Amino acid sequence: MELYELTIHELSDRLRAGEITSAEIVSSVFGRIDAVEKDVRAYITLMRETALAEAAEAGEKIRKGEGGPLAGIPVALKDIFCTKGVRTTCGSRILENFIPPYDATVVEKLRSAGAVFTGKTNMDEFAMGSSTENSFFGATRNPWDIERIPGGSSGGSAAAVTAGECIAAFGSDTGGSIRQPASLCGVVGMKPTYGRVSRYGLIAFASSLDQIGPFTKDVEDCAIVMNVIAGYDPRESTSVPQEVPDYRSFLGRDIKGWRVGIPKEYFIDGIDPEVEAAIRKAIRVVEGAGAKSVEISLPHTDYCVAVYYIVAPAEASSNLARYDGVKYGFRAGEARDLLEMYKKTRSAGFGAEVKRRIMIGTYALSSGYYDAYYRKASQVRGLIKRDFDEAFKNCDVILTPTSPTPAFRLGERTDDPLQMYLSDIFTISANLAGIPGISVPCGYTTGGLPIGVQFLAGHFQEGRLLQAASAYEKHARIDKRRPSL
Amino acid sequence: MNRIKISKEEVAYVAHLARLSFGEEETRKFTSQLNDILLYMDKLNEVDTTGVEPVTHAIARENAFREDDVAASLPVEASLANAPEARAGCFQVPRVIE
């Protein structure tokens, strides 16, 4: 077994026992990157030199017994987190040369936990997409089949963990951008409760929906990194001052007697039959673990995509107004006046999907249409949230498919935005309601593509999610395959 | 049912509001795609929202006040370091007033 194939907890045990060094792990990971990155294209920017220095530093601390919970562990960051002195592009031409003067809170927290940064991973431009094909820097490939997409928008982070190009990675999830690629790449991905992880230094897409979370190889690693990144941040006014439990304490506990809600609206026409079969099997696994499955109803499920594609673009149109060619980023040349400079810069700097969403959002907020679109969507959002409040009176967690299909082919949905939007049909509701969700591998298609099962819980119930996911993982015994790259 | 939600002229107007400009072909493509997307949004009209309060944040927070303490801020040079053009400690832009 190569070091790059191991989990955080396996590597940490061996580091602390003095059997291996962080420098060896980092060399193993970069050796793997050198071997497979030409096929996977998970990264926009590699941080090889600083990684080696950070590994040496971590090694020193581990020897003195001072290392933090991630001491010496190589992790990757979606290129949406500001990293001091390291280019941060958000997958866009408009930020192609942006070098942040500060670190995001999550980056600071990972750094003080001893993590080693391998690089910045590829993503759909401004996190707008479900396939990572909307990156200015080219598409990332799914390590299980490089003719297929890894999911998105955090596709680079998901692919990097799957391919062994890092041990864990971080992304952001606005409508499924962690859980959907985790599902399509066969790794664990969690979107915490809105407000659980500080968004300070996360480049904003839709501020009422964006949340940061991890990609890991198993549920235990997810708990380990959640312990590091969760918590209140006075610099981020929507982060919530609520105590963070020790997420590891939820691992290995049983779920006997739990009620697991199965929303009838999530088993729709158009769901891939192999995905449906894998989810039905997952339901039997949790029943085998002593839980009881109960049918529940989330009556407004069918409206989630429509609500999301009004609310998210509306917020994005406002957030992305800051890219004007003045303070940072790309500026188009040869403009007669300020207005022309704005238009030329933004038209050349943004890709098609970003422009499409800015247009939808501007339209939905514009005079005469605000009530019909934005206000109406916000009201239906209230009903979607109420559906979950009602459902959780009757169950401890909810179990659903993460994505209606396994990974699709590159280019398959790029010409049909609406079809692409429907890839997020099972993940969007959690963002609208602000609740946490986790995707855990639950099997493979006959063609060998991974399938994920999603668990959802009430606000700030990440512990409960980890308990369900860890019990599921233990009882399901999904065979540990590796992509043949 | 009205199948035309947005005209080419409206697309051009919204583009102006968003400080974007499109060529002829791009305008045609966006008009058709936005039309499809807006038609899909019509399904929200099926939902009775009489008396439903709009939710703009899923986790309601009171105003997040803090003490008005002076803290370090970014130095001017760091703030200007990413500017496409800067001069004399300021961001430089094309002419604003004729």
C-alpha cells in the first residue's frame, strides 16, 4: 500500500508512532500527482515547494509531541479559498492573476492544525456548475473514467482525493457542489449547517447558501477535519456562535431504534435504475443496523430547482458586481470611459455560465419582476424549509440518493443548461433549508462508476449525520476499489 | 400560455444593467436559453404562497454586533497590489466625466 492511498487517521497513527515522516507522505502524494495529473487535471495551482517546507515543519512538531490534529497531512483546497500569497482564481479568467493578501479562516484553521497544502483545485467558474467543465482552466476528469465528468462545482477536490493526489480536500457547496462530486467520485463529502463553518475568505457565490465542507476517504476522516474547521468566527457575521461538539465522539455508535425518513418525492422518473437499486439496498443496510425506515413527505421537492435557480443567481448577480476591473483581477484594455471599461472587462472576463446566471439574477431582481421571481422564490423557500421542520418531527435523519445519475460524459450536458441544473435535484433542498448533508459511497454501477447515498439532518445535527454515516459505512461494507489510472 | 418570456431587447437591457455586452449571436443564444429557464420557473406559480413570509436566510440571526474597536487593516500597498492600474496610492480608472 502506498502512503497516498491511506486515510488521515491511518497516517496520523503511523506519524505519531514514528514509523513514517510527513516528508515521506508529501513525496508519495506529489509522486502520485506527477503520475496521474496529466489525465485527471484536478489542480489549477500546485504548491509543491511550500508543501515540502510545511512537511518539514510538521515533522519537527510531531517529534516534539506538539503536532495538531492534521499535523503533516497533505490536503488540497478548492481554488475558491483565499490563500495569502498564492494565486486564487475561482476558475475564472477575471481572477486569473489574483493573489490574495490574506488567508480564509478555514485556511488559517487548517494551517494551525498542522495541515500541509498540496495546491488549489479546479472548479466550475465561481462554483457555478455541476461538472467542473465551466472552468477557464479546462475540465477535470473523473478518475474512475477519464471520459466522464467528476461532478461539480468542487470537482477538482473530489477527483484529487479519489486519485490519491491529496489525502483530504476542501470545497464549497451552494446547491450540492460538495455532495454531488463526492458521490460521482466515490468519496465522503459533507456540507455542514449554514453558519457552522466561517465563510470569511471564501469567494462569494450565493451568500445565503454557500457553505464550506470536506472531502475525505472515510467517515472518520470527515469527523476529524470537521473538528478543525467548525466554529464561530467574529469576522463572519453569519457564522453561528454555537458550541462545536467533538465530532469523533459520534463515530462507532449504533443507530438502533433510529427512525430514518425516506422522502417519497425523491424516487422520481428519470432516476437511474442502478442508482435507485443502490439506494434501496442502502435502506436495507440501515434497517439491518437496527434503524427503522419510515416514509416521509417533502411536498415542495419539485420546486427546489426553480427556487434555487432564482435565489442563487440573484445573490450572485450582486456578489459578482465587484469584478469591475478596478480593484483586482483582469481589466480589458482600450476603453473610452469607465462604463465601457466595466462592460468590456466583465464580458471578456466571465465565461458563458457565469454570464447566464448574472443575467437571470439581474432580471429576477429588476424592477417589475422582483415580486414575480425573487419574492415568490423566497416564499416557496420558506415552504421548503417548513417541509424539513415537519419531517424531522417524525425521523432522526433522512436518507436519499445524492445524485439522480452516476457520472455523465464530458460535453453531454454543456449545451443544455436546464438539464445540467437538474443534476442537483436531490442536493439543493439542504442549501435552501440551511441543513447539513453528507454523501457516503454506497456501491458501483455495473460499469464501475461510484454511487453515493445522502443523509440529511436538522440544523447543527452534524454529529447525528456522522453517527448515521459511520453506522452505514460499517454495516454496508462497500468494497474498497481504487480507480485504475 | 405565453411562451415568450423575454425578448432580445430585454436581454440587451438586462445586460446593460449587469454591465455586460453581447454580440448578435450571443444575444440570440442567451435570449433562447433564458426563455427556456424562465418558462421552467413558471412552475412556482402552481404554489399558493398567500401569507407565506419570504425566507432569505435559513438560519435567522439577530444583528451581529461587535465592539467598535480599532484593529489593524491592510496596508495601502497590499490593497493596491492586485490593481490593474494604480497611481499615487489610488486605483486608476478611465475617464468618468466628459
